[in-house]
Amino acid sequence: MTSFKLVLFFVTLFAASSIARGASPVTYKIRIDPKDLSGYDVEMQFITSSRNVRVAMAAHPEYDDRYWRYIENFTAESRGRTIPVNKPEDAVWQINGAAGELIIRYRLHLPTQNQPVRDAWKPFLTANGGMVGDLHSLMYLVGGESRRAKLTLEMPADWKAASGLEPTKDRRTFTGSTELMLDSPVLIGTVREWKFSVAGIPHTMAIWSPPNAKPYDAGPLLDGIKRLGQQAVKAFGRPPYPRYTFLFQSGGQAALEHLTSVNLGLSSDLNDLFDELAHEYIHVWNLMDVRPRERVGLKYRFAEPTGVLWWNEGATIMFADLLLRRAALGDRRSRVQRLESIIARYLTSPGYSTLSADLVSRGDSYPLLLGDNRASTHLQGEVLTTMLDLRIRDATNGRLDVTHVMKLLAARFDSQHGITNADIERAIVEVCRCEMKSFFRDYIYGAKLVDFDRYLGLIAMRADVTRSPALNPNGKPAVDLRIGPLSPEGEVILRITNPQSSWGKAGLHTGDRLLSVDDTPRQPLIIITPNARVSTPTAYAALKAGSLTTMDAMPILSSSFERHNTRDSSQWPEPHNDFERVIFEIEPEIERAKNALLEAGVRSALLAGSGSSVFGIVDDDVMRERVIDNLKCEAGWQVFSCETLSRVEYFEAMKPSGFPLFLRSLKTANTKTDTGA
């Protein structure tokens, strides 16, 4: 049964599917001009017997970046003549009057990078390389999704290319099915590669780095990948791919799984990197191969919601932790400590006892379905999978565990035949030979709070739960941050994550549209950058402060919020910056700049961030000009005149990343009145 499934899979997805249909392949060319790195040109060519043709950009079922917005100069040509084109939908181009060979050309203009760190799955170009291809760059022939495809890269002669696509003798040309082509990013430029095998299948680790990147010791990472791959094969069976490539990029963040590859930001912290790597790699089995029925095939519209992500995402998190332990990778907490952590997080939100796993899965991509509650399908799925693991181990006297369910699903399904919750339930029953109907009734289709003592009792444990108010380090109630934007783009639509939050009690609801926000008056400022420098790493090392980027971040961060009963900035408390005591000691010139501002008449002055600039607050433009005149005698200082932004100006400038977390007064579309919060 297993071998038959694998052969069928390779034929339908990776091998010559065009043989079955007799259709000619689709050929793509990506042309990169090193003199213009604002984007790249794409050519798509195929033969059609239809006079009316549609091509489209596929929508990723989770991260739909809508790159159709960045397509320029789209043209279509057949038999030497230009053919009319129109757009019936955002991601679809309709070509009328085609005959025989059709050549489509367009340019992808890369969007401006607004974030300080690049998302690792998005295309980019630099002087020594970047990433191109996949559904961000290539279109597909609607109705011709099963055609074979070929991609050729026209790029600088000294650049290399790495991808999960099928290689050819020409290192710049790759082949595969159309679906695989649109799922396979290509890392290009000064790329380093390491080749190895797992279960007799060729694997590649590729790393791209900018010229100024610090040297990276790839040995420990390569060794860890090999060990992780070996453990995955032991747990889930032979990999569902004919080759696999790990695409790392220095300067990138996060990761995204693919059928035959994964792209990740490169990190010097191997613990964090292995956590992310394991999760994305195991997705090859559990999300890419064994995938939701709603996510089978290419689609130019965003995928319909699916109810099985609690398994595809949550079980994958559980598997990643388990296999990393088996591979002895990273510094890991004990399994009991991890269990305590996920149970505590589960119990902090009422969403897990009011929303079924099926609904939370659907709400992962469609959060409006969850109303004023928030629940993570990743956490909910990890909790439920862990309880299932305890049940299976108990029912089989320790012979089997939940990884055997994944192995069975991988043997029965593939990327062309998706799963439902009923399929998962049948697989669990077959593995453990135990009753599962009540579990799925209560927790998958229903919204019952997990009876932890029932499952922990199977390993002679119980849950001892205590609750306490959320306080900041000063012992005061922490700021209620259980509100946010439904989407980082477009108009501000609110998302309430707990109906018992101060926001929910004030009458706000998920889906309300933000119309206005109380603001403070414009505030004139002066900034001085003295002739002295302290690097950010040096500043933080000298401060020796607690981390703001751990699980304890919220109470630390909340202490930076102060409630002011006036919008008059002259009545606010004197500003304070912890960095001043160490920065002024390292570079006294910076302290002298602050004192110069105070002596010149500013109302108050402060170090900006970790330095090296300082800023002063003045009452009006006249005072600001007088202060600047008093500072002209200082040689080597840069003096700037500026002012504060309003909330609206800030939000517009920071899109899509800006959102006012602390709002004193909101006007929302559902009430049309001011609501204190």
C-alpha cells in the first residue's frame, strides 16, 4: 500500500504529468538586470488550442502577499501580434484571441521593504543575490495546472542558484510540475551549498549572505539538519519528496515550508533556529503532503477556511519538540515543564473553552469567525495532540504514540488528496484501537474545556492550577493590551481578543472600524547629534537590563505606559531614560549635549533611545529658534528642528506595521459615539 502511494504521488506531482494530458510544457524566464534591482522581468510561454486564455497569480492559503499588486507592463503576444488583455479579477488576466504559441511578458516591481528585517519567504534582490520565483513571481495557466514547467534564470554569470526544483545539466534551468514551480523559491547569487543524503534521498543546505555579513560556521547547523532528518524518517516514514533543499538567508526572519524546500532566516542562536527549522521541515509531512482538503491544488482566490489546522499546525509543534529531543538538539526544557507551560497558556484565554478546535482552525485565516474571543490553533492543537499522545500510549502499553498516526496518514494521503477531521479520527482509532468519538465530540467539534486530570492521570500526574491578577513590576494592574488590528493593512478594523477585557466591557467588538482617536497637540522638538558615538550592542551590554523579548516581556513592557489625565505635555512627569546613566559615563560629550539644551532654555531634555542623540522639548517655534541660535557655537554637533507626529500621521507613515496599542478614547463605526476605554 505504501509503495503504491509513493509511486502514484511522484507521477502526479513531480514526474511528467504532461504525458497524461499530452499538453506542452510552460516555460518561464526570469531576467535580472544587476543595474536595476528594483524588480525583474518575467516571460511565460506555452501553446494553447483555446482562443480565450486566463493566467493568474496563485494565492498562498496562509500568507497571501497579493503580489499581483506589483505586476507592471503586462503584455501578451501570439504569432507576432499583440493581443488585447483585461483583468476580470485582481489576480487574473484574460487574454482574448490567442492561437497556438502564446508569449506573456511582465515586470515584477519589488515592493518597498518597510520592516527592519526582511521576511524570509518574500522575493528580494541585492548586488550579490537574492530570492526569486514561486507564486510571488510566476503565473499559471488556469486549467493547465498539471502541465510540466521549465524555469530559466538570466542573471550575472558568477551567480549560483539553489532550489527544490528538479535540476538540469544547466545550473540555471530547473523543471517540475506547474504546481511545484509556483511552490519553489530560488535562492540566487553568492550562495554556498552542502550536499548530503537522508534515506537515500539527496538533500542540499544553501546559505546566502550579503558581503558585509559576519562569517557563519555552518558545521553545527548542517549536523543538526542531518540528525533531524533521520529522526523524521524514523517517525513518519520515507520522505514524500524526491529531493529537498534548505534555503537560508542572512538578514531574513521567520520561515515558510514548501513541497521540496524551506526558506528560513539565518540566526546565530541555534536553539531558536532549530525550533523554527524543525516546525517548518515537519510541515513537509503534515501540511504540504498531508494537507487540508480545502488546500489541494492551485487557486487564485484565498483558500476556504479549513477545520483541520489544529492537527496540521498544533500536532506539528508537538512533533517538532519531540524529534528535537530525540535528535538531542538544543537546550530544551523537560517535557513536564513544557506541558506546564502549554496548559498555563491554554487556561489564560476563555476562547479555548468557548471555541471548538474545528472553529479555531477555520478562524486562523478568517479571524472574524472567532468574534471577540481569541484562540491559537497552534496552541490548542498542541494541547489536544499531547492529550491524544497520552491516550494512545496508555491504550497500547507504550508501544505506539501519536507519531504513528502521522505515519499512517502519510501512507494514505498526499498533496493531491486532502484530509478532513473524520480522516484524522479514523487514523487515531486504527492506531490505538480505542474509542475516540467522545474526544472529537467534546474538543474538535465541541468547545469543552480539556479535562487535564483525566489525561494526566494516565501518567500518574494531575494539574495544580492557581490564578493571580496580571500586575506590572510595580504591583499595579498591567495595561490591558487585549486589542489589536484585524489586519496590518487597509483601514483599522479592531480585533478584541477577550470579551472580558476592558475593551470588551467598554462595548467594543471585533469588526468595529476605528474612525478617530483622541490626540495630543503638536509638540516642537530639537535633536542634537554630538560628535560622539556609542554602538547599540555596547549600550545594551553596559545597561545589563532584563530582556524585553521573552515570555516575561508583557509585565516589563507594561511598566513603560503611564496614564496621564491631561493632554497638556507641560503637566506630564519628567521623562526618564535608563540608558543615560551608562551612556553618559561612556561618552561624557553626550551628557554635555543634554545639559547644553537645558541651559539654552528647553523645558526638558532626554537621551533618545540608546543614543547617541539627545532631544529637547520646547513650548513653541519661537523658543525653538532661540535655542538653536544658542547652540550654533558648538562645533561638530548636528542640530535638527522637528516636531511630534499626530496619531494619524504616525499610523499613515508606519503602515503596515503601525498601530496605537494604548488608546484613551475610540470612536467606532458600530456606536458612532466616543467610548472611554
